[in-house]
Amino acid sequence: MTHCFFQEDNQLFWAQNHETLRLEPWGPDSLRVRATLAPAIREELDNALLPPHPTDAQIDIQADQATIRNGAIAARVSAAGEIAFLNAVTGAELLCEAPPYVCGPLRARHLRPVDGDLVRVEMRFAAYDDERIYGLGQHQHGRLDQKGCVIDLVQHNTEVNIPFLLSSRGYGFLWNNPAIGRVELGRNATRWIARATPQLDYWITAGETPAAILAHYADATGHAPPLPGWASGFWQSKLRYRTQEELLEVAREYRRRDLSLSVIVADFFHWTRQGDWRFDPAEWPDPAGMVEELDSMGVKLMVSIWPTVALQSRNYEKMNRRGFLIRTKQGVHANFEFVDKVSKGPTYVHYYDATHPEARDFVWEQVRANYYEHGVRVWWLDACEPEIYPLDHANLVFHEGDGAAVANLYPLRHAQGFYEGMKAEGEAEIVALARSAWAGSQRYGVAVWSGDIESSFESLRAQVPAGLNMAISGIPWWTTDMGGFHGGDPDDPAFRELLVRWFQYGVFCPLFRLHGVREKPGGQPSAEITGGPNEVWSYGEEVYAILKELLLLRERLRPYLMDQMAAAHETGAPVMRPLFFDFPQDDQCYEVADQFMFGPDLLVAPILGARERSIYLPAGASWTDGWTGKRFEGGRTVTVDAPLERIPLFLRDGATLPICAE
């Protein structure tokens, strides 16, 4: 058995037994690692990384090992081809590849052919007892530290796969591969699996602080655009406004009550059929006039655009003939069973192939003609995982490749089509609310919400770490359905309390958005799937009074929020972030999953089903209760009252923010 180290320009190679391994600098303090069983590394494969700014690597090749260093990170490759990543300044080990057994033929990096030029990849790293792991997209398991979790690398309603993690050991790691797979964050090993992919590909970066690591990640995968000022206000939505007049009357009522409103939503079934991508003229007779009236009130109209295409759609035949739909290897080409506007029962729908550039252009042309030309500028990209049944991506065929190898790219490519379409029209303010995302989606103006979650305190508790891990995953624009999506009886006192607590939490989410079905127990929302009332005045006078004050609080905080959004655009620092982001030297901050920082100056402690709570105040700062003015030194836990109308807030080091109305 022979091995070979060699260097080409800035790249270090190792080759043995038909496997080629390449390490190269990819941005400051960062390395990209690729391996293949093919004759050469493929350059054209889709992935999350942008072309890097050139950096010089230092490469040293010896008989039994080789090293490559780029700034603060170094990699040492053994004669067997196994890699250890080091902090190049301190020499401390960050992460190392580790075979599953001390003796035996299995190696840490295992590539096995499965179909054509595709291989199954298993990549195994050592586990560390002191390591905590954050990021990896959005999941509903309720954990902030994901050490010990098994995470499916697949897009699903409420589960967003962004395969980037931040480690408490001082590194960030991107599994740079859109294949369906899994990551196992075990106590004895960390293992990444891609079921079918052309080659192994990952990226690793080092940084002294979480902020430095996320800055490198933003540089590598793309910075979010500046958030438009209007998007920081209040967004009103319900399951479905049935008509143009119903929607306008809600907006008019907000104005009559002198309540702030930035966005109102025309959700699903405003269309004729799925795949027509146009308003139903019987219910929405004058979209341009509707948008004009909303604009006069300072309100943006957001329209729900699904990637589904019904067989009866006016566009189906053309899209099918031109290869613009996702195909299946076996069985019918339909991908999901749902209902449509005029169907009398369930019907099968197809998905357009967002990985096909011409298909993206075709969809945008329909959207441009039927929405954009009427003045619509804000897009809700629902069901963009895409949601399929059965959940068998290996049976799908995309323009970019086998479903098992590329399916996780779908939400990124779908958003890319809208972003590029808007850019071509000269638009600078681009926001698309999506139910899913992948690494790099932020560069296309993607905001993510946490999907069709339940209306319960248990669900609310899960959203807090879910949102924080999304922030660590590079998505600074995030929100939830305030009050939850499924269920919620407006007349139930228990649900009214939940809504108040969720609304309080929502004030301090990057986007502030009310949505949900709202239904009586045991029944459908309505015969026409419209849902119950869901405006701030729909829950009784006591709740309305509280929600009105929270709307005013959000308005007072919007200048501060926009400053933080500017920082998110420039540096990759999320607005909503775990305590350890600002206090990396305080070990206890790594354990706190139910509090967060809202920018650098404000600590938020959501109430998750009580009238008081304990709050940890990080060490290294002094803290002032935003409601009472009482001061505390950090590094301690305090217990505070939380009456229904109040969420605990603490200001850092004498910061002044308009928490209380003057």
C-alpha cells in the first residue's frame, strides 16, 4: 500500500488506493476538504460555498505526514490520510478524524460506490466530553446544545436542514453537501452520512469567539442583505383571507384603531389552481387597486406562492413537456396529495424543479405577470422543502441530479429564482418568507419561519432554542406563527394566555408576525378552510389591551433592531442569539436554552407557562431590570415576577432602550 503527498499551488493532496484527498484554504482561518474515488475532484458540483478571497497557505510535506496552515487553522494529515485540525496559534486540537475501531480495515473517511458515479459517504470524527454543539438549522426537539442528538439531514415541515455547526471548542463546521443523510452527535463519535453523493466535501473554520466564527461563515456562504425598514414592523396574517375586500377591511381596521401594521398576507387559495400563479378574479378582482390602497396606508401585501403544479393547471402541460417538473424514477410523477381551490376532494400535485434554471425563470415570469405587475413585492414561499409523500428522495430526479444527492438544495434554488427575478426588475428590497432553507439561503433575502407548529406552551418552549440555533446557522431573519399554527380556540382563556406569552416573545424575534388556524375544539377551521379570526382584537378586551402595548413596544425598539440588522448584514452577527455569543467566557451561558440576547444590549427571558421565573444574568456585565430599574451584578441567578402583561427584560451595562412608554 503506497501513499503520496503532493502540492499544487495552494492545495495539499494525499492519494492512496484510488482515493484522492484535497485540502485548500477557503477564506480567512478556514479550510475546505474534498475527497473522491473518481479520477479527479469535481469542481462544478453545487454546494453552499462562494468563491473565496485568495489567502496564502503554508504547506509542509514530510515522509510520514503533511500539514497545511491558513491563518488560525492548521490541518495535519497522517500517512493513512486521516486529518487532525488544530488551532494554529495555540496548537490545541479542534477536531480530528477518527476510525471506528483501533484495529481493522475501516477508516474514518469511508466512500462506498452505490449507483453510477455516486458514493455513500460516512465521515467519522472524534467526540469530546467537554464539547457543546449549536446550529444545524431548526429542529423541534427543544434542545439548544445538540450534543447527543441524531439529526436527519433532510428538509421537512418544521425541520430545516442547514448542516453547519458551531462548536464550543472554537471551530465552525459545514457539511458542504446537499445529499440526504444524517449527523450523529454521539458521546463516542460524531458521524456525518450522505446516502448518495459524487464526493466528500466539508469546510471548517477557526475563531477565538462565536462572533468571529459566524463572520467567517457569512463570508464563505454569503451575507444576508440589509433588512428593509418596513420588514421590522408588525405582520398580520391568518389561515386565509377569502377575498380582497375581507383583507382590505382588516387593514382598514388596524388604521382606524391607530395600530401599527407593516405587512398583511394573502395566503393560499387566493389562486385559481395550484400552478396557475394568479389571483382568482372572482374573489380578488382588482389586485392593483388593493395594493395601491394598502400602500397608501404604509402596508405591504405579501402573497403566498407555492411551488406546486396541479394536473389541471394552465401551465402543467407546457412545464411537463419542457422538463420543468420533478420526475420520479418509478410510479406516477405526482409528489404530494393535497386539495386545490376547486377540487371536491384530495388531488395529486407536482412540484416544479427549482434546480432547473429555465424552470425558475418560467415560474418567475408567471409571478411577474400576475403579481409583480399588480404591485406585489413581498413573497411567502410556502411548502418549499418540498413537502413530498412518500418521503423517498431517492425516487426523485432533479435537473441537477439524483434526488438523494441534491434534494436539500431545493429551498435555496427556489428562493434564488425570486431573488434574481426581483433583481432583474431593479428591486433592492427583497424579502421572501420561506418554510425551509439551506446553507447560503440568507444571501437570497430569505426569512424563515418555524413551520406548522402546535398551539401549546410545549411548542412555544421548543421555538426558543429552535430560533437560536437558526441564528447560529447563518439565518438572521427568523420568526414563528405567534400563537402556534395548529389549533388555538380564541374563546379559551388558556389559549389567550398562551397567545399573550407568545406575542411577548415575538416582539423580540427578528420578524414580528401573527399567524395561525384558530379553531374550535374537534372541528375543522371552516368548510372553506379559512380559519377563525386572528387579529389582535379577536381575543377579548384584556388581551387586546396587552397586545396593543406590545405593538407599541416593538415600534419603540425598531430603530435599535434596525441597527442590529445592519450589523447582521455586515458581519453575520445575528440579532437574536444565545447568551454565549456575547459572553463566551462564561461557561454557564452555554447551558442556558430559554433566554437570549436581542442585540448586545438587551437580555430577553420568555415566559413559558408561569407567573415568575429564574433568570441567569451573565458574568462580566451589570444588569438593569427594564421594568423596575433595579440593578444586579452579573454571574448570578435572580427570580423575577412575570404578571401576564410583562416579559422579563434586562439591559446591559447601563444601556438605555425605550422599554417603558414615556
